[in-house]
Amino acid sequence: MKTLIKNGTLVTASETFQADLLLADGRIALIGAGLSADGAQEVDAAGHYVLPGAIDVHTHLELPFGGTVSSDDFYSGHKAAAFGGTTFHIDFAMQAKGERLQQAVERWNKKAADKAVIDYGYHLGITDLNEAILNEIPEMGRAGIPSLKLFMAYKNNLQVDDTTLFRTMLKAAEHGLLVMVHAENGDAIDVLIQQARAAGHLTPEWHALTRPDWCEGEATGRAVALAAVAGAPLYVVHVTCAKAVEAIALGRAKGARVMGETCVQYFHFSVDNLRQPDGAKFVCSPPVRTAADQAALWEAVRNGSLQHISTDHCPFLFDGTRPIMYEGRPFQIPGKELGAGDFSKIPNGLPVIEDRMPILWSYGVGQGRISLNQLVALGCTNPAKIFGLYPQKGTLAVGSDADVVIWDPHKQKTWGVNASHQRTDYNLFEGWEITGLPVKVFRRGELLVDGDRWLGQAGTGKWTPRATHAPVL
Ligand SMILES: [Zn+2]
């Protein structure tokens, strides 16, 4: 199957230029002026931009959490991702206590295999380290899973101590794997949560007040220092605040091999949203912060202190006592109402996988905060490089997978739950005006999204192995 995309304006992380693009056998076969190809289906992209499919390295599909499960699975989450211009994501295969890493991978394979539409990979979430698990880490790297995630928060649940973190870093450094951390001081946060609940402070606002930015800044600095000592590359997930940005920037300035991401929601929401009557909709960890932190995050993605903008997509229904309709059938699962009357019981996580690129297009590029090339770097190319996928994915180059998105810079839509494909009952960006949207989305040359039409087929997305010893950007 061949597709010839004519007359478009191609955008990469470094260049913007007019060219035609020939997709053949799942790859980009040719890039050039005035291309023609017998038997190719022609798509006229005049007046449109042509971008690499976006990559989201931080998602949680069908994740058990807080007495329920995140409401998008590997089908609905992939459909939503594709409508937002995302054609590859990396989910977290979470090790259960006592489990081998390979068993966690097998559990995630069962969730994904029959449902996947876009391509995907896994990070391994390590929660229970011992000698056998340490020895399994190099095998995982060789098997195409070269990134490990550890939690410095969620005490008595996912949290690991510094011994575990440091030993993992030493092992990862030796074998070319990347360590990722959720950086918050879980011990201090646990005390603050207990104090708040004892004092009767139970509203969603207290979710943020019990997770202060100092706790994130401290844990980030600690992880940076341990990585520097271990000689290990480090990637800090979902950075939300100036104090954490500063810790990463300091490490980088001192020669530590540290990187980080933020998520699109942290640019746009603050503790004020948690004070709304529907504040539970905005509960995620680390929490949404302040306008000053938002400004620091924009500066950090512009100056290269942070290299990727992901989503931490982990949706829940706002009101799980009522079914929603999904593809013509009722869907119902417990959601944020589990925390009615106690902020500490609200499932942590937000729906963002579809929203990310359109929101960044309109409110990042459209408002002059980042350039179009920076959008491609932050949303597509940098994550491919950091996570061992480049140049197979993340760019427009001959030989790369034909993951290609045609954007209409003039197409307008009022964003919201009714226009969304995320399987939940609310949208964070309800009522926001969007100018600039994907109109055709190809995954390995196959058209998944054509305007408002969905052409994706469950089970066609491929798990994609990634390389060890990826560069530090
Ligand atoms: Zn996460």
C-alpha cells in the first residue's frame, strides 16, 4: 500500500520546508519535490502541515488504582491518542510485590495485545527489588524495555527507599538503561496527609496543600544527586514546579546526565481549580501548582531544561455512579466519587492523551510560547531519542516508520467532553477554543483517522522494542 502526500509543509524538530512524502510498506520511502508514484493513493496537503506522529512516554491505560481502574484501555486510549495526533506511547508495566519483571510484562501484554491500535512500548515500574530482580534488569534491556520507573512517593504502597533507587541506578548505568523517578518526598507527604485528615481538612484543595513543592524539589534534587554519584542517566517524570526545574537545571549545569518532562496540564491549571466544586477532576500527583510554576515550566521547555511534554494520562470518571455511552454501549466504572468527603481517597489521574497536541498547538505555538519546531522536538523527536526509538519513530526521514499526521492550522473546534474520544465523562479543557487540528493520522502508513472518521482496528498496534544506551539530551 502506497500513499503520496503532496504539497504539504513538513515540520521536523529543526526544519520547516515544502515537500512531498511517499509512504510505502509502512515506511517513509521518499521525501522530495514533485514526487509521483504509480498506484499510490494521493492526498493533497496544500495549506496543511505534515508532522511526525507524536509520542507520549507517560500513560497508564487500564491501571488498577485506589479501588478502581483507569477508564481508558489499550483500545479506547489508543483511539483517543490517534485523534489527538499521537501514534506511539509508552505505558508502565507495574511489578506487583513478589513478582518477576517478566511476569509484569506478560500481564501488560494481555491488556494490550488484542486492543492496541497505535504502536506502544513499556517502562518497567519497580516496586519490589531483590537480587533476582536486579539480575533481571539487564535482560529486560536486551528484550527491548530499556527504562525503569521508581516511585519516591506513595508510602506503604509503591514507594521505594533510597537504597533501592541507588542500587537500581548502579545496575542501570552498567547496562545502558534509563532510570525514571516520580520525585516527591513520600515520607513527609504521608505525615502531612495524616495531619490534614485529623484536622478535618478533607476537600480536594488539601490534595495540593499536603504535597508542597518543596517535597517535589527535595526529592528531585536527591534523585539528581544519586544519579550523579551512580553515573546513571536519570529522567524525572511529570515535573510540576520551579523548585524541581531548578534541581534538574543545577544537575545538568554540574554535568549530571539528568533530564525531565512536564505534562500539558501543569501549564494550564493551578490549586485554584482544586477549590472549584468539581475540584476532584483536577486531582493528580504531583498536584497542579501556581501561575509562577506554570511560567517556570514554559521557560524550562524553551531553554532545554526539560525535554518532553507528556500527559501522565490516567483517566477516571468524575461520577462513576452513572454510565456513559462509549461506541454505542454503556460503560461504567467507579471514579472520582470514591473520594467524596476525603481528598486522600480520590483516584489520582487525569484524561489528557488526546488533548495534549491540540492544546499545545493552540496554546503553546498559537500563543507564541513555543515554536512549531519546538513542538515537534518536545512532542515527537526528543522522546524518541531519549527512549531508544530514534530514528524509527519521532521524525520525518526516509526509512522511518510512516507515522505521519496532517494538521490543518485553520480547523477550529470548541474542545470538550462531547468532542473527545477519551473514555470518561469530563474534559479538563471544556469550552476551550482550538485552532489547528489533525485531519489525517497515519500509523505505519495506515490511515487511522480521517477527519472525524475512525478507521483504526483493534489488535493492529504493535509492541515495539527499544534500544539500550540511548543518548542523554
Ligand atoms: Zn504516571
